[in-house]
Amino acid sequence: MTETAVALMHLAHQLHRNLDRRLQADFTHPKPPEAQIIALWHVRSRPGITVREIADELQIQPNNASALITAMVNGGLLRRKRDDQDRRIVRLYTTEESLRRIDAVHELFTGYLEDALAGLDPAQRSAVDAALPALAEVVQRLRAASPRTP
């Protein structure tokens, strides 16, 4: 089992690193930090998410999430809006610029992976497809075992 864990760890790192390098070369804007990309994906998929929820999703300290969000608001990538029912709560929303950028990143990542998957023979492609649910479960188990941010 140790060999499987080590191989998976190395593959995850290599996949991430190769996607990141390709993005740095091909993205027309300065490449946003990974935390910004992930935060934008979360805000896009859950408009009105709070800073605290972003901190939980990114598994970072709330003060670090707040600094990240402030930088993104100042950079025109997010906007804040007070909750209509509870004025103490601030909700986050994407801007048109952030949607353009996150769409560009998504398109590039998808293209890189589609090109790589297209080069596989059908049996390899089926094996990748079959492994996805198990890999998603591994991620969920790792997340559940991770210490929560205070």
C-alpha cells in the first residue's frame, strides 16, 4: 500500500505542477496565485459565499482568507455586499473581469487535460474514468482527516 500512496502523491504533484507551468506560459494576464483561482471558483459556484466559508474551503486561517479577499476586491476580481437580512454578514460575488479570467483559466486547464487524455488508448482512458470516483473519495477522506482552521 505504501507504494500506491507514494505513487499517488508524486502523480498529484506532477499533474499540478505541469498544469501550473502550462498556465504560466499561456495565460494572457499575470497568473493569479493558486489561492485566488480556487477562491474564484468557489465564489463563482456559490455566489454570496462568505469569507469564513472561503477560509474553510481553502483550509486556511480566516485572517489569511480575509487578506486574500481584500486583495481580490482591491484588484477588481470580487465585490462585497452586505447581507440583506443580517448586516453583519458580508457576501462575496464575482466581477465581470474575474469571470473572464476564471473562464480563461478553466478553458486552458480543460484543453491541456483533454489533449493529454486524447493521447491515451481506449483502455487507459477507461481506467482514468473508472478511477475518478475513487480519487474523489480519497480527497474527501483526506479533507475529513485534516485539522480544521480555528
